[in-house]
Amino acid sequence: MSEPITAEEARRLEDLYGPLTNSVRTLIDSAIRSQADESDVLQAHSLIDQAVRLLSSRLDPEPFGVRSTTEGGILTWGNVAMGVRNAIAFPLNITHDENGRASADLLLASAYEGPPDHVHGGVCALILDHVLGATAHRPGRPALTGTLNLRYVAPTPLGKVRAEAWVESETESKTIAVGELRDSRGALTVQAEGIFIRPKAKV
Amino acid sequence: MSEPITAEEARRLEDLYGPLTNSVRTLIDSAIRSQADESDVLQAHSLIDQAVRLLSSRLDPEPFGVRSTTEGGILTWGNVAMGVRNAIAFPLNITHDENGRASADLLLASAYEGPPDHVHGGVCALILDHVLGATAHRPGRPALTGTLNLRYVAPTPLGKVRAEAWVESETESKTIAVGELRDSRGALTVQAEGIFIRPKAKV
């Protein structure tokens, strides 16, 4: 577990690694769709290995986890769904309206493909797990998924999608949330219901 | 839709892009855990952008999809769970035993993190969707997820995991499959049940 950093230092690191991570996202896509000459691919490979060596000159032995700033900010930069330093992350930017409804707009390109031209069903599950879970988090008490039930109404085309979730019912330790995924034309593609558990706060 | 390529050309491309994709996987991890000096990070960023330019000198405008070789082989290189050209993919290598049981062993590092030191619940869902679905595919008739129900029994620590799935019951068009995810010590972490639909074969 790393020591907390100041909010200013967090901003500096986010400005440094955020754009780098965006470039890695573009690289992931290029590696899938490239039809370049063999010599160009080999040279690209060598450049990537050089970049890895530079970044690995000092490497945290631990996964990023959840870190805090000295001002109480929470950093989830390594998170696979929303981390600004994780190139796998879409990243998911969740907004909450005044009724606690959580939503996120995403652009899903080639790298999230399952069936041809469509989003992998498991990626739909990842998005919905995260957005439904977001209705259940409380300050200092992140919720864990207990159950998640998904109904695939129609295939989800690659492109723009929107996920929404809201609370169905709630107790002190448990939130039942429901939600849905819609494609770029607003058509429903996946419905979800989940139970999210809040472990007791540490005293 | 690209023209089929020969099996020999497919091998050449796999030998070219497979190792490059592995380097991108290492890069994703390094971008999360790097604590390098700012000048090294900036230089790495510039190398990544150069690699993107080389790979993008000729770029397929379409997602990879599912392609075939002239010998009838199937290429799913862009698939987010199993694609050899998709750096997001673990990749999932599924083996089938004589009873149709599907299984996969994976090593999940920092890039698949949700809760600190643990696999994101949505990544567990992605793995199980894919492995359960693998019990339902038939030659030329890939199955689509109809429903997927997940029960999270315990958090899944990052590291080695094993997923298994088997058929519970089956009709001509539909397979009900069940499966589970276990951590490196063999402890059950997630249970899954899903209905997978095989669209009618094209005539």
C-alpha cells in the first residue's frame, strides 16, 4: 500500500499517464486492424519493447489498488473498467443524477468485439456490473457484487452505447439494483439485475 | 469482410502479430505500475505514438470479426477474450475434454483489477460468459448468450484462476450451461448458469 500523495501530485501524474494510456488504447486497436508491411510491424514491436523498458525502470511491485490523496481524494487509476492508467478501461465515466440514477456513455471500438461487428456479451456484463454497482457504493464503503443476472435481448453493435442503472430496493448492507444497456439508436440490448453487498465499515 | 487467406499466410501473420500483442500486454501492465522518471514516461509515450503510426500506415477499416482460411480454419484474432491480436484478451485458451466439458486456466495480473488485489466482478463475468458459451458452439453455428446468471461466492484474488463449464441440458437450438471460477488454491469464487442460443444455420 503506497503512501497518500497530494492532490497536486495526483494531478501531475494524471496529466502524465492519462495521455500515455490513451495512446496505448490506440495501439491496442492498431495491433488488431494493422495491415502494415512486415518490416513496419517488426519496427513497431521494437519501439513497444523500448517503451516497456523505460516505463519498467521503476515498477510498483503491487497492483494499483485504491489509493487516496492527502486531501481525501480517491484514486482508482488501475481499475479495469474506469482506470485512467489502465488501457483496457473504456474508460467508464459514471454520472449520478439527483435521484441516484447512474449512467455512462461509451464508445466501444474493435477491441471489445465478440461476434463479428458486435460487443462481446461478457463486455456488456462488465459494463453493467460496474454501473449497477455504482448505485450501491457509499463513502468509504464500496459495494461488492453478490449476484448479477443478465438478459440479452438483442446483440449490441460496436459503436456508441449507453448504460443506466437505478436502485430497486435497499437495506443497510445490501442494494438491489437494475439497469440496462442500449445501442446507439436507443434500442434496448441487455437488461441486468444485481444484488450488491456493502461490507461493514472498519471501526 | 476480408478474403480468406491460406493457412500458411495465417501462420505467418500469427507469428508476426502474436508476439507484438504480447508486448502490448506487458505495456498495459507497465503503464499501470510504472514509477519511472517523468522524462522516461514522456519518451515512452513518444515511442508508443511512433509504433501506432507504423502499424496504422495501412489499417483495415473494419473490426477483425471472424475470418476463415482457404483450408477452412477459423480466425478470431480480434476477439476481446481470446484474440491473439487483441492485447485486452487474457487470452483465453479453452480446452474441451471427451465429455464436452470446457475449461481454461488463466493468469490475471494488475490490469484486470477491480477491488484492491482482486479481479473485477465484471471480468469474472466475461470469462464465465465465454467459457460457458464454448460448450454451446457447433461447427458453423456459434452460440449467442441468452441469459447469464452469476453468483459471487467469494472475492477472486488476482493471480491464477481456472474456469470450467459443462452442459446441463440441450435442445437443437439452445444449450443450458453451468460453470464456475476457482482461485489459485482451488476455492470456488463465482458460479454461473447461462442459456445460449444457436441461430439457425444459413442455407
